Amino acid sequence: MSALTHWQAQYAQRSSGAEPAWLRELREAAWSGFAARGLPGRRDEDWKYTRLSALERFAPKAPLALTDLPTIAPTAGALLVFAGGRLVPQWSRLPAAPGVEVANLAAALAADGDALRPRLRLADAERPFAALNQALFEDGLWLRLAPGARLAEPLHVVHVGGVAQSSAHLRLLIELGEHSEALVVEHHLGAGADAYHVNVLAQATLAPGARLRHVMLLTHGPAAIHIGDFRVRVGRDARFESHALAAGGGLLRQDIDVALDEPGGECSLRGLYTAGTGEHVDFHTRIEHIAPHCRSEETYKGLIGGTGRAVFNGRVHVHPGADKTDSAMTCANLLLSNRAEVDAKPELEIYADDVKCSHGATVGQLDEAQVFYLRARGIAEAAARELLMTAFARDALGGLDARLQDAVAALIDARLPQL
Amino acid sequence: MPVMLEISGLRVAVDGKEILRGLDLSIDAGEVHAVMGPNGSGKSTLANVIAGRDGYEVLAGSVRYRGQDLLAQSPEERARGGVFLGFQYPVEIPGLSTAVFLRAAVNARRAHRGEEPLDAMDFLGLVKGRMKELGIREDFLQRAINEGFSGGEKKRAEIFQMALLEPQLVLLDEIDSGLDIDALRVVSDGINRLRAPDRAMLLVTHYRRLLDYVPPDRIHVLSEGQIVRSGGPELAGELEQSGYGWLRAEAASA
């Protein structure tokens, strides 16, 4: 069975469910759009360097049972654990807090589906995997903060792939009221070495003065196929901060789209992507400077070893009238072997006059002058190289919330020997 | 006094070009020697080849340190054994904290001497006092190695590392370049504090200025890869008077 026939079967099963008519219509429209266009191919500019043959070949296997949870194990705050796109209630907890509405999406739809109707709507000509998600998602996150509300502890969304269903579609909806604040950790991991597929679509809106910090951790199994799409609209004087870590997976593709819609909005995107032998990682980020007086900064780093392959496409688009835009982007890559490969492409498009924009991308190897400096202080060559890789990697995740620093550093440290 | 460093007939090429052309030099424990000479005479090559930097091809000769064949050792083995190179241009390493780096370096040296590694607390106790002596800022340990440091701060940090590692053979490659007079004084005091009967030092410098603060036992003049003159501290004064121009004159008449 191919992926397409698998999804076809998933869709047939879905449409027989007891869902509101409006949602069935949304799914139908999305499915027919997806089915008409199929998977993106090499002529699609957005997928130029990333082949989906692994997904075309993908043969769903009997999913594993969920027995263990190798996560960064938060001890406080809300925790939603999903396996194969479905909630695992016994591992999840949803503490009540004033001004905070948090639930799994299936429950929120069952309780007050009509309220979610406008939020689930997608554009007609959607990206293929977003359309697929619309047609097939079963569950996900619904988070809404009232004006002025604040999540005291980070909210963790953990998704385990390869369990319950071998192709899973997860939907995340985040809505922050004026001057509210949230820190959301989205951790994707997987069980076993078999291939599985995860397709995530996340949509966040930030009302004026709101602040969303988002931490995305991808620590998949070696044959996992992860397609993620994170979209955020940043309102007046609101701020979006993203930290992304790609640390394992056969084929990882993550899109991050930020719309700076109103004056004074800010975003900061930081990330570290890694790929070892047999792995492919692709980050596409797009920052739309629509309103004047907005700021964006982006720092991505890549560590690619073995026969690993990485793609970084960072687009900054300054629209007409977006004067006083202040934007800086850098992408630095270290190739750890002579068979590793990276395509790093900053894209700057500016249609306003009074702006400050910079961008740069580098690809290189460890600096031998740095290696010698450490060796000249008695540090063995292998240890020196490891220290320098760690330094390079950790530098990418500066500004991370202190409560998460140790756990994320441990994920990075565990990853480096695999490259 | 035992011989600390013994170099004989050393010939070294860089990119196929011979830079050191038969160099002999011997330094006893307890002594401070200075190697002076014009740009391109091979001063930095000498310091780097003793420390084991890549890219230097030894064509002939030997370098013995406390009786061992230094050229057979990796840079880290040399460092653990007590050889310290103070860099002319210390590198910046963003993302690597000075504390992590220094503790790794100190413990590598301790392991070589058969001593227990220092834990974070003991290490902190050791470094705090030394930092004060050299006027090093409080946040130094948390900062990334040399990142954003001024030229003077970098050189002070080199001297600080030297003090921590307690080397037996100190090589300082133009430690005085880029220093204003106050920084030069601090750096010189740091060097002088480490003068000891069981330690030898080799100062590589272009200028006499450093030698006013750190009076050497011997001065060697290097020209075109060979030591053309050696003498006592008074040689610095002569060089100040006549510059390096006489070297060319002498070479031409030879």
C-alpha cells in the first residue's frame, strides 16, 4: 500500500464519522484539492531540493504499542501527549488556570465546534500537506488565552509517531489575547526504527501586545518522515519567539511562516538543524513584513555529517509601505564530512525604501585555528572537535527559557555523536 | 641548572619555503630568553613549531624538552607536559564558555601529573584569585572564549591561562603587540610573577619595550632563519640604537 492509498483509506474512514456538516465540507474541499494536485514534485520551487520519494515509497506498517515516553518530561504545567495523532488521556493533564482555555482539539470541537469554524478555515489554494492535514486531522491542541492571561508554566505538546497510526495528522491552534503570554513546547519523537509519517499544521494568532514563545523539538527515529507547517500572525507590538531543534529523522521538512501584520510587531527565529548519514532536513522560513516599524531577526545553524543533506531557505519579504523595517538573518553551516551537503539560501525581497535589512549564509568546516588553540592547552584533538561542535550548536539556541535549557542541551549533546 | 629546551640544527619550511635554516638554541631552567628580529625572520615560526602547530614542515634538526623529543609529540601532549604557547592572535570561540574550556585544560594538565581532576567549586576557588591579580573582569568565566575582547584583554587572558596551567616552558609569541602601556605593565607583572628556578621562558618580540619590563637573561637576534647574534640584556640597547638594518649590511658583506 502506498502513502496515497493509505491516506485515501484514512479519508474514507474519516468522512463516515459524526462530524458537523461544515467540518465535513472543509475536509472535502481540502481533500479534493490535495487529490487533484498530489504530492509536490521537483518542479515545485518550494520543494526544489527536497525529494519526497521516501514518502511515495512509504509503506505503512502495523503501529507499535505505546509503552514508554522518552520525552523531556515536564513536571508542571499542561501536558498533552498524542500518539499517532490521537490523544493519550492517561498521560495528559490539563490544569485549570484563570483566563486559560486549553484542551485537545477533538474535545474542543465536540464541545463548541462552531466557535472553531473560522479558525480552521484554510485558503482555497493551500499547500499540499496543509490540505492533507485539513482532510485528515483527528486531534491536536486548542489553546486560547484571554487578554492579560499568562501561562505560568510551559505548555508541552508531545507527539509520538509510529504509534496507533503510522501516518498521523496533528493540528495545533493557538490564540493569544491582548497582552497575554505563553510558552509552548512542541516535541515530536517516535517509536522504533520503522518508517512513519507525521504531518503537523499549526496556526497561531497574536493579538496586540501578546507574546508567544514556541520551542520545537524534533527527535524522530531514523526513518521518520516529518512534515511541519507553523504559521503565526503577529499583531501590533506583539512578539513571536521561535526556537527549533531538528535532531533526528529520515526526512524532516519544517515551514515557519510569520506575518508581521501590524506596526511594532517583532519576531525572532532561531534554530539548529542536524543531519547524519541517510538523513535529510529542510527548513523553509518566511517572514512577511507587511506593516511598518516591525523587527525580525533570524539565526539558524546547521551541522551536517556523513551523507546527510540539509536545506535552508530563509525568505524575508518587505511589502510596499513597510517602512522602518529592521531585519537581520544569518545562517551558518558546518559540514562534518566531505560527503555532507547543504543548500543554504537567504532570500530578501524589498519593496519599501526606508528599511534596514541584512542577511548572510556561510558553509564551512571547523576552524583549524580554533582546534589548535584548544589542543595547545592540552585538550585532545577529538575532544577539542567535540567541544567546538557543541559550542557551535548551543550558540544557535541562545535566549531559550532557563527552565528548558538543560533539557535541550542534553538533546543536543546526545545528537552530536550521531552526526 | 638543567637544560629545559635544546634546539639544534632546526630547519623548518612553510608552504615549501624554508623559514628556519639551521637554528640552535639552548635554554636552562630558571632562565628567560628573548628572541628578537625583523618581520619575516622566523620568530613566530619558532614558537609555533615548538608548540606543534600544523603546517610547519620540519626538514632537519631536533627540539628536545627536558630530554624528550618534542617533535614526536602531539600539541596536546606537549601542553600537558608543561609547554605553553601564548598566542600572538588568540582566537575567539563563540558558544564555548571560558570556564568549561579552562577547567578542561587544567584537568588535562593535572591528569598528566597524576593529580585528581578539580571539580567546579575547587576550580572556581583556584581561578578567582588569579583573575584579580590580572584585573580580569568578573564575568570573564561565563563569557565565550575571547569573544568580543579587546586586543589587550585577549593578551591578559593568555597570561591568566599561563598562570593557571603552571607550565615549565613558556613561549610567548609577541605577547606585547597591540598593548598600551598600562596593559603592558599588567602583562609584564604576570610574566614576572611566574619566573621561577624550575621554569624557562622564551619571549618572541619585535620591540625592546617588553624587555624593559621583563629583563631577559639572554637575547638572541634572529635573521633569515638563523640566530646571528646572542648576548646579555645589553644587546637590547644596541638593537634600539642601530635597529635591524645592520643585519642586512652584515649579510651583504658576508
